[in-house]
Amino acid sequence: MIEVSHPGEKIECLRSVAVLLTSGSHFLTNADWGCLDGNHKAWFTMEAGSKEEALRVVPPAFRDRTIVSRLNTFKLSDVEELLKHHE
């Protein structure tokens, strides 16, 4: 999951949204936004070979405000197995 933060001032927010929407990236043009709730971030998910590869989708001016998180799911059996190693 990629989280792209941007300034919260109204004009800066709108400029940031415009930049991401006109980036040409399918991922960025389909991002989810928190701006209307006061959380000035965009989120999108994508499959990538590395965090660096995912970060390259984000325009350079936003990369220093971007967090790339590798997501995973757990099954209860996974948690039980992991707990065995910590007891």
C-alpha cells in the first residue's frame, strides 16, 4: 500500500490532487483520498517487486512524503505457529 501525504492548505491540497490525477498513472488516478475528512493523504495499492519500484510510481516531488508498506494477511493458524516460536 502506498500512502502519499500532501499539504493541507486548500490551494496546496488542490494542486497536489491535480498533479496526482494528471500523472498518467492508473494507480494514482484511482487513489482513495482523505482530504474531505481533513486527512490530506492519498492511498492506493499495487503489486511491485520492491518498495523502491512502488515508490517510482509516485511523482518525484511527493516521494519524500510517501510511505510504502508491504501488506500481508494472516490466518489464525499462522498466528498460532508464530506464537509457538515466542513462548
